[in-house]
Amino acid sequence: MNESLREMFRYHTWATLKLLDHCEALPPEQLDQTTPGTMGSIRETFAHLIGADAGYQARLRGDSSLRIANADERPLAELRGYFVERSQGWEEALGHLDDFDPLLEAGDDHPDVPHVRDLLLTQALHHGNDHRTHICSVLGAHGLEVPEIDAWMYWFETRNVPLTS
């Protein structure tokens, strides 16, 4: 298993949890805010991000029980628990990538696509970045604090590198 890929998924987990923890402290009305150019409200975007992340892992591993039913109806605290659990599943799956050779079944816009393991891994990381950006855009557009969740901050925080001002 490529240690760099494992590090990328650790960043994905760290950034999502850091942003989720920040947003859990917001009043409910702020979680329902949105701004043009984003997917939806903060709450809706987290439900989509976390539900889809579980779905990518379910497809990769061929295990539909990993999906999160009705993610859009669950509170953030419950979604956080699912995300932590599924993130541990990513760590496990990344140690056994050669065991997975999923098929992306035909959809409205594509035929069956075999051997999509790397596509699912790439999409999980891209999707997380995309929607974390949406949430940060909503926060910023409403004058709310936006936590630093870039790769630099991840690196410094997870390696206890002191930041100077």
C-alpha cells in the first residue's frame, strides 16, 4: 500500500472532522444557511459529503451495509459517528487494495465500467475537498469564522510543528 495515498485519506478525515466539529458548535439556524454557488446548506452538504463517502467505500469494498441510509435526515453528531467509523474502514481498505476490483454498474450517462478502484479512491478525495470548500464558502459569505483545514495546517497539527506568527 502506498503510504502517500494513506496520508491523503488521513488528511481527508482530519479536514472533514475539523470542519464538522467547528460547525457542530454553530446554532441550528446557521447550519441551514447557504450561499449561491454551493451545493446547499451546511447541514445538507455535510449529509451529502458523508453519505457519498460511505457510498464510495461501499462500492469499493462490495459491501452495501457501509452505506448510510437517510443521511440527509440525521443530525451532525450522528453523521460524525458514521464518518469516524467509515474512516477507520478506509484505513483498513487501503491496506488491502489489491483485494478490490469493483465494477461501476451502468447508469444514465455511462455503460458498465470495470476496474474502478482508483476512480473511487480519487473521487472520494476530490468530493471531500469540493464540499468542504462549499461549507467554508457558506461560512465566509455569512461572516462566520472559517477554520483552517488546508494540507499545510493538517501537516503542522498532526506533527506538532509550532506555528509562528
